[in-house]
Amino acid sequence: MNKVILLGRLVADPETRYTQSNIAMTRFKIAVNRPGKPQEGQPTADFFNLTAWRSTAEFVAKYFKKGQQVLVEGYLRNNTWTDQQGNKRYSDDIHVEQVYFADSKRDSSNNVYAAPPVTVPPFQAESFESGDGFYALSEDDEDLPF
């Protein structure tokens, strides 16, 4: 299995290019803090190169900027090529399959992150007895399967 999940901050704005077939490709780099004790007051980080294609690439280019925290899912890919001097070169890239906002929504009036308000509907027991496959359990039900 080849699966990568990273949470980090963009170190620069994403760069988008298009192939000759007009397919979007966006490259970006994120810094991911290493676990453990920081050295000299600064957390240590690893920097990862990421590549997104097609609609994911356009989404990243449109909505993500330097400094934003993102969560990415993808897979690791090894690339091999020969440069202009004839040297064999290697790189490891993470190909992004999914990307998510990991920061709270930015308040544009004062550039401070502010979480959006959340409203939770009140619990209604009758919704569990509506015949949709769920039912309410009584407190004296001792024969639970777990």
C-alpha cells in the first residue's frame, strides 16, 4: 500500500502550469513539523514537494496561499530522468489525490483566523423511531452485543 497523509503549511504560493493537452498541474511545497522536542526554541520541520493534477490542481491554485495549513492525501512517487549534462537524476514527489482546508476561515476584515459559527439541531428521539432502520434503546436493555 502506498498512502501518504500530511498536515502542514504551504511555504510558498502554489505554481500552476498546463500540459500541451491543457491539463492543469499544480506544484507546491509544505512544511510539516516533526514530532518531538524542538531544538533552540524552533520546531524542526520536513519539507515535502507535492503535485496535484486536473481539478485538484485548479482547486489548490485557486484557494491555497503561502502560510495556509492544509491536509493532503496522496501517494509517494519516485521519478527518474536524465538531465541536459547526461546525469541520471532522482526525486520523490507526493501526488495529491485529496486536499483539505486545515485552518479556520480567515476573517478578511482584520486578517485574524476566526472559526465559523456552528449550529447543531436539537436531538429528537422520534427521528430514530421513524422506520428508517434506527430505534431508541431503553436504559434497561442489558442484551447489547458489545
